Amino acid sequence: MEMRKVKVFTTPACAFCVMAKEWLRLKGVEYEEKDVADDMDARQELVEVSGQMGVPVITVDDEVVVGFNQTQLEALLTEN
């Protein structure tokens, strides 16, 4: 699988964030975690890329996935 630049915008209390990160780990996908609860820069980046404050938001290269959408993530991670 080609390496993609993956970021997960998350908060510690977000159950869907935990599920998304576990799913990525099981798929062997490396990702950068951005905790928007404590990091103002991460919060600003979240708003810039997604236009919202809800988490999880996952970026795969330049594509934005709002929420934990396994089908959309699978498609983005496996496309050439």
C-alpha cells in the first residue's frame, strides 16, 4: 500500500476517534494525531481543513473525511 499522509483530529473523550485510530492501527496505517482539546494550533487547522469543530476529522493527503467513515477511508487509502 502506498504511503499516504494521514492526520486524525481528535479529542480524548471522543469514542469515534478511538475507534478510528484503532481501525487505522489494524490496517497498518501510520498517522499523525492532532488533539484539538488542548492544542489551539490543531484546533485552528481543523477549522481550516473541515470548516467545523466536530471530531473525528481524518485527512488523507488533501482529502477530508468528516467522522469515522470506514468506506470512504478504505477507498482513499487504497486508491493509486
